Amino acid sequence: MIREYKTIEEVAGPLMLVRQVEGVKYDELGEIELPNGEIRRCRVLEVDGRNVLVQLFESAAGINLAQSKVRFTGHGVQLPVSEAMLGRVFNGMGEPIDGGPRIIPDKLLNISGTPINPSARYYPSEFIQTGISTIDGLNTLVRGQKLPIFSGSGLPHAQLAAQIARQAKVRGTDTKFAVVFAAVGITFEEADFFITDFKRTGAIERTVLFMNLASDPAIERITTPRMALTAAEYLAFDCNMHVLVIITDITNYAEALREVSAARKEIPGRRGYPGYLYTDLASMFERAGRKMGSDGSITLIPILAMPEDDKTHPVPDLTGYITEGQIILSRELYRKGYLPPVDVLLSLSRLKDKGIGPGKTREDHANTMNQLFSCYARGKEAKELMVVLGESALTPLDRLYAKFSDEFEARYVNQGFNENRTIEETLDLGWELLRILPKSEMKRIKPEILDKYWDNK
């Protein structure tokens, strides 16, 4: 029997205090019934004896303390899941907003989930082709990896996210591929861009979209990523799919967390964020991976905007500790018109060596990757010297390196948001660029690899 309580004591922003309740547990879902019959949802945030503090998912406007009733459901926030979710668009609370019918669930899952037990994890080792040279060739994404994209305000991370969602695939496997896309705190224009782009390209058929707009309650931003990860867990570990989860923007999620923390009068940490921000992000990110006993997997690409392009800001800083590398977008490349503007020298995929090589990409991948990094770095140094000393002060070899740097950015980095390159095309392009330099400079490529590929034009 579900009890109803008319003991609402106080409402403060997104929080509400209810007294004299019995048997209520942390994280339990509650319903508030207004005098006019309207139902609003809440979640138990804190239990103190017979008093509970709940977090409102909708606005507090119109809640009459004396006449409104509260009842608790006995379970946490749940998402109805089924394979029929593919091709559908939901709001941040998991309700359909595409005009289609409600999902008939195979099961109801608590959105809190659990991180994968480290002893039950498989080590990520399978290459995922995104069709983007700067990622596939130099900062390779591996199945089961957590690889964030660090962006700045105004940089085209939304277009990059849509491109990865459209183009990503696992090569050499029959495992079905699905994308779960969660947009957190975005504008209506951005939401319209994602939905339209996925429908235009047909990617919607293998995608589940969760959309939380900037105009929606801030509290909903806290549930949206967890809704997405819960859907991904079902598709990966119940339906044996490979699932790519893209969440944009994690910074908006952290801002919502800070807002609730301030309302609870908690002691703030760095820049006002709660002291448990690291733990909270880790509880989400660690739900990605591969686990024993399942053919499915979850690969996670969280996207976050760095306020003032500051990599030491708490959100990118803590995210970097939890995840396996980062893709960093460059404002300088964006100003030059190079898209996607990935800064390959600052970017890193810590698992790239595990997903490349014979049988996965190609035998020359590791060699050409190291050589391209080396040549581009030296070319950038040559260009900096050119600015200070003038081109005439450079040696002929340094001028070649400077030319390589320009060509690398113009052809390898700059491919636009609609070109889908295979890994073979990316590797062949790398060789083409390396031939700008003398063969004697290829010091990071094994002689047998160099002999085999150098003259293959």
C-alpha cells in the first residue's frame, strides 16, 4: 500500500522538505499531487530519521504546502527499455517526444546503474573506425574505451559529434552497432540540428536520442546522461550490441550538479563545484567498457566545453583523470577554416596501441603514426622559427618540414564534416604527405615497412 503525506514543510528552489514519513529510502522516486490533480515527480536526496529532502524534477511553482500530497513509489527513477528504442527521440526523463507511441518495455531498469567490476572487464582492443583521419590515424578509438572531446565555446563540437555518430563502425565483426546520443542543456537550434542531421543521413535508425534543452529544469540534466547509459547497458549487455554513447555537454551536467549542491548548502569545492564531482563523474564514466560473458560493449565519448579554453578547469581536469585520453579542438585551426579542428599534438588516446596493427588496421599503422607526429611537431617548430628569424634563416630541410606542416593541416586534418575516410585512405594519405620529406628522415619507420610502402604511389 502506497501512503500519501500532506506534511510538506518547505520548498527552496529545486528542493523540498517532507516530514513524518515512514520507510522511505535514498534515491527513491516520489510523486507530488497538486490540488488541481497535476502530478510532478521528485527523488529522495537525503533521509534524516522520519524527515526526507527531495529533489524536484519539474518547477516548484504552484505547489501549495498545505494541500499538495506526496507519495513514494518504493523504487528509484526507472527507464523502460526495449530494442524498439532505436530510432526514437526522448526527453531527459525518458519520455518520447517524437510523436510516436510509448515504449512497451522488456524490463524497467534503475537509471543509477552500477560501474563494471574491474575484475569482470575485458581489455579494450578492437579498432572503431570513425572515418575521421585525426582520430583513426593518430588518436585511435578502441571498442570499450572512454575518450572525451575537449572543446571551447563556439568551436564545432556539435558537428563533430554528429559526424562520429553517423560514421562510426566496428570493422571485422558481425556485432550489431547502435548509437545512444544524449544532449544535455543544449539550445533548441542544436537539438533541431542533431535530430534533422540523423534523420537526413538515416543514422536515426540505429540511434536512441535523449534531448534535454536549456529551457528544461536543471534537475533533468542530472538524469539525462544516466538515462542514456541505462539504455546503452540494455542494448549492450542484454541485446549483445556494440553501443557508442555520445554525451554533450558534460559541463552543463556539472553546472546542474553545482546548482543542486548550492541549494543544499553543501560546502563547495573548486570553483563552487561540489567536492564529490570526481566521484559523481566516475560513477557515470565507469559504466562504459566490455565485460566477460557478453559480446556487447559500451564505448563512451563525453564532450565538454572548457570555459575560457582552460584545460585546468575542474570539469576537464577531473574528466582527464577518469578517462583514457582526450581529443582537443584547436581554436587556431578553426580560425584557419580547417574542420574538424583537432589539435593532434595535444590530443591523446591512451589505448591507441591496442587497437591498431595487422588484423585490426594495417601493419604500417603504428610506424606511420609515430612518424607523422614527429614530422608535424618539427614542422611546427620550423614555422615558429620562421616567424622570428624569417624564412631565409631556415635550412632547406627545415623549409621542407614547414611545408609538411602546412600540407598536413590542409589535407590530413582538414577533411570537413561530410567526408568519411576508411583507415586505408587515412594511412595512404599519411604516406603521401611523408613523401614531401626525404626518405632518410623516416627514422621512426622500420626499414622493411619503409621499403614496402614508400614507393607505392
